[in-house]
Amino acid sequence: MEAFAGSRRLLGLNAISHLLVDALCAATVFGSAAAADANMIVLYNTLAFSTQCLVGLAADKIRQHGVAAAVSMLLVVLGYVLPLPIWIRILGIGLGNSVFHVAGGSMTLERSRGKAGALGVFVAPGAIGVTVGTLWPQLGAVFAILLTLCALLVIPLSRSSPAERQAQPAEVSLLIPILLTAAVAVRAVGGSAVHFPWKTGVAAALMMTFFVFLGKTLGGFVCDRIGAKKSAWISIVPAAVLIAFCSNWAVPGLAGQFLLNLTMPVTLWLLYRAMPDAPGFAFGLAASALWPGTVLGGLMTLTGPALWLCVILSFLFGLWAILYSEKKIFERKDENHEKTR
């Protein structure tokens, strides 16, 4: 019981730290000369996202996630406070962001007790952090102080809450992680190709952030309650319709974003179930795939039927990937259980 309470405290700390890391990174980027330099923004996002799969490989070998999280938080703080050339600061916060996500995600997965709910709790606050740091970069000093306090707490708290290795790996083929990773990228293409003309001003940005946050937070709990298969059906299909055909209006657009983000913890959870001995790599794969898909979707200038087809097909591919992977993971797990009886 004490170990479970410790895991919940660690999850809460990591969720708050996630918000602060993303907020401070955004404040560093948009509160400096980098805000006027698109190259610096691209550099930051590339480092923060695309390196996570490589960081995950290293994290799975070292297995010091609490230490890595603390160091990464302090690196982000230093990137904000030190009077260095902007590209060095961007390098620091980008790599710090990458390491924190992998370390925090690994701790969450290893203490999830086979459930998806904790994943949503950890991942969701990042959306708030990005928005707050972008809109109010002048709060960077506050974020830095709070993040430093979190860095001091994460090591002792992680050590008081031991990781729990999944007892029976699913032993699925390499195809499943590849398929789920591709689904993240493809779905990001479709989701980023759509523009929301009503999303102007602070109020609209905050509303969008809230619905993204809510979707990610609830997605894992919905998965735990009704399973990955049903979660995918009730979220992806209506999300595809709303985002493809109703993005010009705020209410259906927000509903579509909420439903789409319900699937994020589900995909991460399935990746971990497919490779339970590599939590860092599983978490990093999804993030690394998200960035190129987002960039490609953002560069598209599709309209009308071409845009609708892009969204529908990309979301349906994501649906199929989840359904197929869920079947193979649990089919194989049942076979392993029968052999050991």
C-alpha cells in the first residue's frame, strides 16, 4: 500500500514537472530572440522530439530515471537563466526536454501496474505548459524556481517508489511497435493538415488546450475501463468526421480534438505492452514519430475533398493499427499463459 501511495506521489510530481518543463522551454523560446527566428524554433522542436527514441535506448540501459529527470530539469533551468548565445540555450532546453520526457515517461510506465490511466495523467499537462509558456513567457522565472524544487524532489521520491517490471512480456513481433509508431506519425499528418479558423486570440488557444488536456487525461482511464479496442472505435471514428468536416466551427472542432487525444495514452500503453522491457524506447518512439508527422501535415495546403480524404484515411490507419496491435498483443499473451499453466 505504501509503495502504491509512493507511486501516486511520484506520478503527481512528474505531471507537474512536465507542465513546468514545457512551460519553461516555451518561455525560453518565445521570450527571447528565438521568437523571431524560425530556425531556432525548428531546432528546438527537432531536439525535443526526434531525439527521444535515442534517449530512450540509453535510458533503458542505464535505468536511472529519477537522476535523469532531475538533471534534465536543471538543464532546462540553466538554458533559461544563463546568458549564453541563443543557439546554445536552445540546444540545452531541447535536449533537456527530450531526456525529461523519456525519464518521466519511463517512471510512469514502470509504475503503471499494467494500466493506461497513469500515462494520460503524466502526458496531458504538457499541453498546458506549452500554451502558458508561449502566451506568458514573462513568467519564466516563476517556472524556473518551481522546476528547480521539483528537480530536488524527484530523486528521493523515485527511490522510495520502486519500479514494477511487467511479469509476462507479450513477446510480439517487431511489426507491432513499427505499426504503432507509423500510426502516430500518420495520424499526426492528418491532424496537422487541418486548420481551425476560429482559433485566434488567447481565449480560443486556452479552450483548445483545455480540450486536448482533458482528452489525454481521460484517455488512459477510458482504456482501462472498456479496453483499447472500444476506446479506439469511440474516439477515432467520430474524431475523423468532426475534424475533417467540421473544423471551421469551434464546438465540433474542440470535440474532435478531445476525441482524438483520447487515443494518445492508448497508443503509448500498447507500445509498452509490446516491449515491456524497454519503457524508455517505447515512450521515445511515439514522440519521435509525432514531430515529422506534425511538420508534414503543417506544410500541406490541401482543401476540400483532398483534405477530407487525407484526414479520414490517416485516422482510419491509426484505428486499424490499434485494433490489429491490441489483438496480436493479447492473443500472444494468452498463448503464453496457456503454455505456462
